[in-house]
Amino acid sequence: MRSEATNRQEFRLYRAALALGRAAPFWLLQRIGAGLGVVFLLAAGSRRRTVWRNLTRVFPGRSAWWRAGVALRCAAHFGRISFDFIKWSHVGAGAFERKVRWAGRENLAEAVRRGKGCAILSAHFGHWEVAAQRMALDGFPQGMVYRPLENPLMEEELARSRTRFGNTLIPKAGAPRGIMKTIRRGGIVDILLDQKADLEHSVIVTFLGIPTPTTPSLAKIALATGAAVVPLFAYPEGTGYRFRTDPPVAVEPGDTVTTVTQRFNDVVTREIFAHPQLWFWFHDRWTPRRRRATGLEPSPPAAPPE
């Protein structure tokens, strides 16, 4: 149980960071964040080991120097987006219009026009939070599945920043009901498919070349409702960002929950292989909470395309 004193101390630090964010330009916050991200990687031994273990598992044929380069750039990227989110959380709509470019808007618009609801397929990749805000500003508000923070003071601030342009929040506990409610009224939900899944409620499909427990929820929604599933990926661009929404992922007659989930994972995998430094390698994705005979310790996976 966290103490009230700890919560208040964290909140004071956040408010100090927010004051810095209001005063400092984007480029300065991003450089500070990138530098601190690298320091964190080098100083936090357990996190560093997780990053290295993940990169070695996924890229066994790459050199140690190459993997180290990806690790450092990953740390810098997530340091950057952690710091500049402080500023994105309070800047006006004009800043999003100037600094965040959206390609493929027509793909999402067409998916929504079908009237069966739409799910955004993404991952802890790039800067998904900024993309969600820009889409809401352009008339495409989403229901965002999230896990509440342990600090209620911080949670209130984060919730306010995420919903100020019309997005809504769907708590992870009980998320299926909230997601289905949004889909059935023709709305949009955001789902990050790369999160660790409970073995007892997952399907085993390949992710980054490795058999991985993956939540079947998105596939079940697509098969049950006909909702379009639109991939979204965001990338840094100068001191801003660009993001892309692709045409919906095809769901074919005869597909099963497993085949559809595999297809979704393949979409995310291709993007991570193309830009590995933008995925969150700090996540301990392949340590299951409970083991069963699933092939989770496979022979070395096939190397990704050069």
C-alpha cells in the first residue's frame, strides 16, 4: 500500500516538471529527456538486462554493437517522449496542427463510415499518445484502454490531459464491456496489442519471431462485430511527430481467433523490425506469469529481414 506522503511527493515532482514544460521549448525538453533516458538505461541494471535479453532473443544474428545501438536509441526515444508529453499535455490545438502530421486519414474515415465501429491497432511504439490527441482534434475521438496509476493525484492529472480533446478512458479492469459498448455505437477504441497477456486467457502466436501469449480480445471483437481494425504507427519528425493510419487489416471467411490475432501481430512485427529503436524493449514481454506446454522456449527464431 502506497503512503499518502509518497503520493504527494511524486505529485510535487510532477508539478515542478510541468512548470518546466510550460516554460521550456519542445527541443530543450526533448534533449533533456533523451539524455536522461540514456542515463536511466545505463544506471538501472534490471531494466538494462531486460532490454538486452529482449534484443538478444529477437535479433540473435545481429552484433552486440548493433543491439547496443538500438538499446541506446530506444532509451533516448522514450526519454524524449516522456518529457515532451509534459508539454503536449497542456499546449493548445494549434500546436498539434502545426507539429503533428497525419497520413492516411482517409483510411480511418472510411472505416468509421462503415458504421460497425473501429479499433485502432497499435503498440508501445513511437508516440501513440500524441497521435490519439491529434485524431480527436480532427473529429475522431477514441475510447482509450488504460491501467490507472497507483498514485491517484497523478492519475487525475493524466486523465485530464488524455481526455481534454474528447477522448474517453476505458479502465483495463472490465475493458471488454467498455470496448464493446463503444464499438456497437460505431465508435473508435485504441488497443495496444503488445502488452503481456495472462497465459490462461491468451492465444500463442508469433510476435517478433517468437511464440508469444497474446490477448485474443481484438480478434474476437473483429470477428463478432465486423469492426474495422486500422493499424496506426507514429514516428518522431523534428521536434514534432508524424503518424500513419493504414487500410483496415483484412479478416477473411474461415478465419479463427488465432489466425486473426497472428495477422495483427504480423502488422506490428513488421513495423518494429523496420524501426526497432521506437519499440519499448524495456517491457518484459516474454516472461509468462504462468507456464504451460506452449512452446514458449522455442529454438532460436528466424532472423528478421535485413
